[in-house]
Amino acid sequence: MPINEMIGKLGLSDLQLALVVIGIFLLLLVVIVNFRHGRARRKLNEMRSTGKFDPELGSQQRHEPSLGESDPAMSSSLLADSATNSSKMTIDPRIDCVVTLRFTEPIQATEILAEIATWPRFQFNWGAEGLKANWIDGDTWEKIQAGSAYSELQLAMQLANRQGPIEVFDLSDFFTHCQNLAEALGAQIDMPGVNAMLDSAKELDALAAQTDIQLSINILFDSTPLSWNDLGALLQARGFRLSANGRSFEFFNQQQLLFFSSELNPAEPVSQLTFLLELPLVAVEERPFEKMLAEGAAIAETKQGRLVDDNGINLTAMAVSSIHHHIDGLYAELERGGIVAGSATAQRLFS
């Protein structure tokens, strides 16, 4: 029967037909998402029961010990790798979603590491810390260390980075792994609400968008462009280092990167040198803009250059004062958001 005759017999208007089509599409979408999620859960359960890693996750097959058993095949290097993969960061509730597991009896680190070793590579940074059991100095949280026992476990996932806030699927996937871990270890779990964490992620992303500022100053060598060798000799004499890519220079203060140059072509004369400062990544105490400006002025004076803004206009005292005022506002905005510029937390958020 032609589709037009069928629609006519059913007595459906164009609007009703459109709503029916949309409803069918949404129903199929839900079925597909549930199917994919269920398949992922089945894969995880299969890995737990067989002790094998999923090849798509780039892991090698190995046997994982069951709870309460020791496995001589699990080497100390494997445990160290597990601890490194899950605990590269220090957990910070200001930018992390934190899930807590509490044990009725202390759990050995080997049991925890054996479980989280099967976890996939998440899109967002995540970490694990344990509360040492029977520790004489009171509450001591640390990265999971082989040979230690823990009475509590904190698992955390970063809520936002420079790519944006965490999405509901990534957060739900992390929560699913935390719940499975709690079941495997016989732990009580304290988990925040998904909606609350998604709201926090959006707020954190908004703060990052407002304060993720890269400042720049430019040095024009109008009369005589510099050769790569002359520029390199000048900058290295002033304490700059050639970057790993061999095309730019970096300025440090006691191993702390303050600012760097844009990439240059070593085969071409340099008519403009640009210095760049990632403001949230350097502590206000370092006074990085002042140091960048001072180096730019000294180089310009030495090589008969001039300091200009991004539009090629000479950098005046009024312009510099305006930049200072803007910088102060950005630092204050970061502090109001609980993020200290140059801190480990800021380094993670703006990575």
C-alpha cells in the first residue's frame, strides 16, 4: 500500500506524522545507546572473570588475582604501573569529582591495584588515593603504594580541561567503574549526584574560559632582521633556553617556565620576535609579565628594535598600564574561583 494512502487512512496530519517519526527515531537512539552500554558492561565483566584485558584498550593479557589471594605472577613493576596510571594527580575537590570507598577491614594495595589495572583510558584525568590504615600520625592520604593497606579509598575524575567540561557519558562510565570496584572490594560507596557534578563541570569550564588568557608582546627588527645564529646567541646570553622542538626559546626562573617565544624558522631571517605568556600557569609572585616586558625592552634596545602590540602599534606606557590592570583582574577572578595561578590544580585545569 502506498505511504500516502496509509497516512490518509490513519487520518494523520503533517505535524502528527512528524511527531511519530521523531518518536520512532528517539526510541531507536535509546535502544542503540543501551545496547552499546550493555555490551561495554559485558566486556568489563568478561575481563574480570577471565583476567584478560580488552585488546582495544592496548593492554596485554594477564591473570589478575582474586581478593584475598596473592599472585606470584604479578610483579612489582605491574603494581607500580597501575599506581602510576591511576595516580598521576593529587586529588582536588575544587576541580575533581570525588568518590569515596570505605572498607570494613583494611584492604591491601595489591587488591586495589589488581582491580583498577583493568580500567580503560578515560578521556579526562583520574586518580586514586588511599587513607593509610593504622597510621600513627592520624589521617594520611597517599597515592596507592604496593605493600600498604588502606581503610578508605578516594577515586576522582577531573571535571573540565581546555577541551571543555566532562559529559554525562564519561561521568557515568567513571561512576560505573567505581561501583564495580566497590562491589569487588566489598566496600561502602559515597558517590555525588551526576547532575550536581555536571553543573560543577560547566561552572568550572566557564571560569576557565574567562581566565585562560595568553599575553603577548612583539619585538620588530625593522631596520636589520636578525639571523637565527645571532638571535640564538643573544637570547641564550640572557638566560633563554632553546626549546625541545629547536624552533623557539623559553625563559625560566629556578626551573619554572615563565614565558616563551613563538616558533621561528631557523632558515629565515627574524624580523619579528613574539613572547607569549600563559597567564594561569604562572604564579602572580613570579611577576611574569613584568619580566617578559623587561626582556623584550632590553632585546629591542640592543638590536635597534621596537616593542609593538599585535596590531603593530608601539607599546606605550598607557597600554602597559592597561595590561597590568587586566592581569590583576584575571588573577583575582582565578582566586575567587578557588584556583591559584601556577598551582598544580591550575596546571591540570588549563592543560
